[in-house]
Amino acid sequence: MDMLFAPPPPVLAATSDGRLFPVRRLFCIGRNYAAHAREMGMDDRDPPFFFTKWAEAVVPTGATIAYPPMTADFHYEAELVVAIGAAGRNIEAARALEHVHGYATGLDMTRRDVQFEARDKGRPWDAAKNFEQAAPLGLIHAAADVGHSTTGRIALTVNGDTRQDGDLAELIWTVPEVIAHISRYYALQPGDLIYTGTPAGVGAVTTGDTLVVSIDGLSDCTVTIGPAAV
Ligand code: MN
């Protein structure tokens, strides 16, 4: 039968060893560093929660991303990204790392003004979090090469100035706990990415800014903010 229009191309993330990781879905953990939870005005002992983004929100490191419409407060959030390599539902935390292919640096770009309005009105976060180019991603490093880090610096610079400077040891909910939690709601699949939350120091960007996310042992994720989307 005739196809009415061309299907979208697959979203393919690059790995550090020159292969392609087909991206399936994005899960993002909220408020997973105590200092960031406090700067958002929240208690840091809340149970984990997550939201989702479309795979097509992924853009590779090195990209220039458009300043999105419908916001005047476009924020960066530097995050450790977990790349799922094996399917599973109701995964036990003790065995969760068996489902991890690898790790990358990434950014959970956010329309902060839209998020706060949604939060205050008890509305969904979709328009605040899930939009074109909202999920920059560095190269994916295989856990077989880099291990499963539970400590290490996570930092973000804007035009060379350090704005976020935390440590993976500060994660409230660890990578295995996050995988276990999400897998109680969804059958995780190869290609799923989990953005694990951001340390304190989030802030606004403007056209022309260059953001660099660095995490010990992983390659950087670098993006430049371009002009408004047209
Ligand atoms: Mn985030």
C-alpha cells in the first residue's frame, strides 16, 4: 500500500566507539540533587518522579539549537544520561546495571517560566520540557569501557564560566534505583535514555551562549544557543 508521507527518520545517537545507538524514548528524573531541589523550593526527601520527552528532542553534541518559542526563561540542566541496552520490567535495583549499555553527558533544556506556571496550576509539564532540540546528548560511552560511576564531577559552563558544579555522589536516587523505579511503570527497552537529574545552579541562556556539560570519564556535551526558531 502507498505510504501517505515519509515516516520520520530514526533518531540515532553516536557512541564513543563510532557506532550508532537507536534512541527509543527519553525518561527524565526531576529534582534528583538535594541542592537543586531546594533551589526549586522543594523538599529533598520526596520520592523520585519522572517525565518524558520524545526521542526526536535529542540533538548531538556540537549542535546549535534554536531559542524556542513561548518562553522568556530558557534554562540549561546538565545531567548524566543512562543508555538502556537490555529490556526489562520490574527490574530489581540490585540487577539494574545489567540493563545499562552506557552513559553520556546531556542537557535537559527547559522552558522554566512554562514549567513554573504548569507547576503552580497543577498542569502537565510537556510544553515546559518536551519540545524540539530539548535534549542535547554527548557521545554514549559503553559501561564496558567506562564502568558504572557513582562518584565524579558533573559540571556545566556557560561561555567558559562554571555555573553548575556537583558530584554524582550527590544523586538522591541512584542510577539502579532510578531504573528500578521507571521499570515499574514502563517496560524499559533498548534505546531508552534516562536523564538522571541536574545539580544546583540552573539558569537562563540567551542567543550566542555556548554550554558545555562535563562529567568525569565521559566526553563533553557542547551546544550553542542560536537565534529564535522560525
Ligand atoms: Mn532535569
